[in-house]
Amino acid sequence: MRGFGFREHGGPEQLGYVEVPEPSAGPGEVVVRLRAAAFNRLDRFTLAGIPGVPIERPHVLGSDGAGVVDQAGPGVDDLSAGTRVLLNPGLWDGRCPACARGDEALCREYRIVGEHTQGTATERVAVPRRNVHPFPSEWSFADAAAVPLVFETAWRALATVGAVQAGERVAIVGAGGGVATAAVQVAKLLGARVVVAARGRQKEEAVRRLGADDLVVVSEDRPLDRALWDWSGKEGIDLIFDSVGAPTLGRSLRAVGRGGRVVVIGATAGSKVELDLRTLFWRQASIRGSTMAGRREFETVLGHLARGALRPVVDSVHPFDEGPAAFRRLDDPGLFGKVVLGGPGS
Ligand SMILES: NC(=O)c1ccc[n+]([C@@H]2O[C@H](COP(=O)([O-])OP(=O)(O)OC[C@H]3O[C@@H](n4cnc5c(N)ncnc54)[C@H](OP(=O)(O)O)[C@@H]3O)[C@@H](O)[C@H]2O)c1
Ligand SMILES: [Zn+2]
């Protein structure tokens, strides 16, 4: 079966189409015939190679996918072939203490489809039955593929780890990324006053349409901490959602108010930072990390999407045969939302 991915780690020059074996549904699993896959920045990191994460090669990229049920494995009798489903890309063992208490995101064996396993930019994928979910009939396959990874991440980071309360000031660093466009909506749904910190005004209308109350422009003259501090009326931000990393984290910490928190879910622009600990303790601030989500969190955020309180944000849909161009779009300064690859034959 043909997939979009790579044979050797490296940069975009390694991208191409590879042959991988057809999956089959083991006990408790489902094979989904994919109609759309979506990329995440994670795919860039997987392509480059992540220290400590050995992967099978050739490797198919893509953590997000949507399609139809093709085959149900032994023990799966509640899903008929042809049902339209999206995939939860989080894989957990269901046996460890974290899984037993329902916090699968902390599973000791936690893995992600497309990073630790073959991905979704192909014809079929096998996943546990508990990882497939029907989606609203008015959504396209592209809409459905745009949802899972970014919305589950935004939900856990803001609702569970960040414990955002109605009326709080929440800042999202970055405007157009997949996670950023989900986070703005989730923060708004939780009742926050939401500001987006961006490097220009180009995406302001679009983030306001997602519910953001404001956008502040960050520049050398007016760095992130200054822009957010001023926006907060010099009281400080309650929670900052930072996925940019090295250039912003220290400034995010300086922009929170007393008792404020910074939730880190990524390090797009670098992962080594220097912090002034005096800011941390004097403000009694906290910095928390968050990754993906557990089963209940996934189902909760999917429920909000299904009732229309949140919506998928599709930047662009590309034919399956144009994988390299689709991938390049991830680095386009105009990116707004998810880059989706139509499945073969869709
Ligand atoms: N822990 C987890 O579970 C988890 C889950 C998903 C993603 N992540 C991580 O979160 C990050 C974002 O993921 P994504 O898929 O949303 O990525 P993406 O779609 O490529 O978006 C990148 C984002 O970074 C922003 N950005 C701001 N300053 C930047 C700078 N100096 N350099 C580069 N980008 C800058 C961009 O903002 P503008 O649009 O304003 O340019 C954009 O919002 C990645 O590092 C990813 O690995 C982690
Ligand atoms: Zn577990």
C-alpha cells in the first residue's frame, strides 16, 4: 500500500511516497480506509528524527485521519463497515495505574499514531476500537481529519491542566497554527477573555472570527511581555498557552500576574530556555507541561465540536499526490489552521 512519508530521516528533501504493508485488524482493533489525513508540526519533528523515539522505516506520516470503517477485528461487533469515523491518534495500554484512573494521557506506554506507529497519510490504518469515533454528517472528511490532535491538546492544556476559569485573561502565543486556532476557541468556550499574540495583524480578522477578543502585535520594540502586560491593564495574564518555546517562554513568564500560569505544549522555535527564577517565585507563578489528552477529554472536546460550539479550522486541502506541496504549506507565513491531505481515491 502506498503512503506519504520518508525512507530516511532528514529535511523535506526526504519526503516522498513509500510502500508499507497493508494493516489487518487484530483483536479489539478496526481498520479504517482513510479519506483524509492532516499534518501537524509533529510530522516535521518525526521526519527530522526525535531522539529516543525509534521508528520503523519506511515511515508514513500523519497523526490525524478520517475515513470509513473497512474491517473490524475479533471482538468488535458494534461498528459496521462504511461508518464514517475520525481517529484519536493517542495510544495507551489500558493497563497501567494512570490508565486505571482514567488519565490515559499519562500512560507509561503512551504513543502517538504517525510518530511511534505508521501514520494516516496512506490508504488504511489499524487502530484500537476505542480510538475511532463517528463524526457529524455535515462535516467533510477533511473537517474531521482537522480535529483530533489539536483539539484534544488544546482541551487538556486549557481545561484540565490550566483549569481556565470564566472571566480569566488567557493569551495564546501565535495566531495561525493548528493548535493555536483550536486553543483560541477552547479558551473562549471556557469563558476566558482571549488575546492572541502574533507577529503581525494579517490574521487578526480570522482569529476574531474564532472568538478571540483581541490580537496584540509582538515586535522587537514591543516584545511579548510588554504587549501582554499592557493589554492586561498592567495586572498580568492569568494563563499563557505557549507552544513557541525558546524565543517566548521567558517573556511569557514575565507577562503573567500573581499566581498566573504558563502552559507549555510545544517548542516550535527551540526547546532550551533561560528563566529568571525570581519572577517565578515572586509572582508565585507556575509553568506546567501538557501533552495530548485522555479518553474522556477527547470525548468531551469532540462533543463540543459535534454540537457546533467549536469548529474545525481547515487551512487547505491538497490531493494525495501533492504531499510535498501540502507539507511545505506548514511553513507558509499565511498558514491558518490545518493542512489536510486527501486520501488516495478521495
Ligand atoms: N504536547 C502536545 O501534545 C502537542 C500537540 C500538538 C502540538 N504540539 C507542539 O505545538 C507546536 C505547534 O504545533 P502546530 O501543529 O500547531 O504547529 P503549526 O501549525 O506549524 O503552528 C506553528 C505556530 O507557531 C507560531 N509561531 C509564533 N512564533 C513563532 C516562531 N518564532 N517560529 C515559529 N513559529 C512561531 C505560529 O504563529 P503565527 O501563525 O502567528 O505565525 C503558529 O501559531 C509544535 O511545536 C508542536 O510540536 C504539542
Ligand atoms: Zn497506561
